[in-house]
Amino acid sequence: MNPTQLKRFFIVLAVVVVFWILAEVLGGRHDDSETAFVLPALQMSEVDAVTIRRPTGTNSLVRVGDSTWAVNGYPAAEDQVQDLFTDLEESIEAELVATGAAVHGRMEIDSAQGIFVQFEKDGEVLASVVFGKRGRAYNSRYVRIDGQDHVYQFTGQLTGAVDRNETDWRDKRILSIEPDSVGRVEARRSEGAYTLIRGDNGWVIGRGGETDSAAVHRMLTQYNSLEASGFVTPAQVDSTDFTRPDRTVTLYGLGDETLASLAFDSTSAAYWVKVESDSVIYRILQWKANQMIPVDSTLRASEGG
């Protein structure tokens, strides 16, 4: 390479370097001004309504007290609502992956397929975000601000929260009875009925029959923080029948006051359960119902024990 060619080479190289530097500087400014995206880190106290509208239905979370929420008119699980706002606080900047609306359909983030999440306070919309399908990275999802075309890949726990259905949001707590507060249990199964009575020397079954204290304790712990696996749907209500329940159980306190009375209506793999004075019909899996009302033989002390 002669001196003239070498000189031209360095001139071309210098021009390329200058253009590269300009592209980096201008590109960085563009990213900072137009591609930066952070989900709104809203506090629970700043919001009184959250609407999550999916193609398959809408979940409307509404504040009904200082720390109490309802979902579609039913009591909501406090921990689920708290997790939603915790995820918002821990949200991070997302990665820009598209700038035009042409890809919205493919990323399932258009008006027909997207999951619209809107936060409100006193009727004023604080933020509205649209979530699409899962992204390439683990625990990620495509997201955009409602009304804007830019699409981002967001990574965080919030990607799973938007998938919750009404049952996931609802409060599944049925009872919370401490085993030590129970003085008597009256249970009935298709195999027969039995009564457990707390005595000075422990529990007895029937007319003074000895019990397996560990088995009785396991039974009573089922009623401590008892939760349902689901709820009856409007379409299933007519199929339930509590006029002649398949099982019943009543727990009495140490002063013989009624702590709870439950009726069970069997299905193929579960039970519909209704608590006296409660209009909600819960779903409990069969194995759980068997632990709540075990066969009386499993509660009796073994011979020689």
C-alpha cells in the first residue's frame, strides 16, 4: 500500500469512527428520552381500584376498607392484593423490542388479545398498561403503555399476577379455629356418626372410648386456617344440594358454644362445603374433606396402645 492509499484508508477510517461515535451519542439520547419504560410504582394507599381486563373476562379489584379489597363483589385475598403492589414497587426498566403497532397482534398486545391493567383513584386513571404474551426471557412478558405503540419486554413477578383469575384473587379462608379452643365435635359420614369430647384426661370418642390423641389433633388442625380450593360457579349452583348433605360436622367450644357447623355435598373428586350462616359455597378436595372428617376407626386408640 503506497502512501496515498494509506492516507485515504486512514481518512475513511476516521470518518467511520466519527459516524459511529455520533450514532452512539444520538442513539443513547433517543433511548433515554423515548425507550426508557418503568412500570408505575404505585403505593396501595394511592389506589382505590384496579381493573384487569382479559379476553376471557374482567377482574375488578375495589377497596372497601383501609386494607380490605373486593374482587368482582367478593372478598379478595389480602396477600394477593399486597403482592400486586409489591411487584409494582419492585418493577424495573424494561427492554424496548419494537416501536410500531404492526407487531402488536403477533405479540398478543393489541386491543383484542392484550391484558389491560388500569389503576384508579377517585375515578381518575393513574396508569393504564397492556400486557401481551410471554417474552423470550424467563418470567418476562411483552408490555406497552395503553395508547402507545412502543413494546417492551418486562421481567418481574407482575408478569404472573396479571394471569390470575377471579378464584385466584378471592379470599379462600373458610375458618380459623384453634384446636385448643374446641371442646366437642359431632361428625357424621355415610359410614356413621360419632362424637368427640374433650375430657380432663384427653379426648374420648362415643361413650368413653379411648382415642389416638395424635389422630384427633391432626383432625382439629384441619380447621385452623382452613382454606378452599375454589368456589361454586353460577352454573354449578343448581347442582348442589345441602338439604340432605353427605357429611356434616359441628365444632363446639369449651363452653359448649357453637364455633362452626359445616355441611358437605359430594362431587366426583371434591366436596361443596357450606358453613352455617355463610352464603358462600366453597370447594374442598376429597382428600382434605377426609382429613376434616376422618373415619371414626382412625381416631380410636389401637388395642394395646
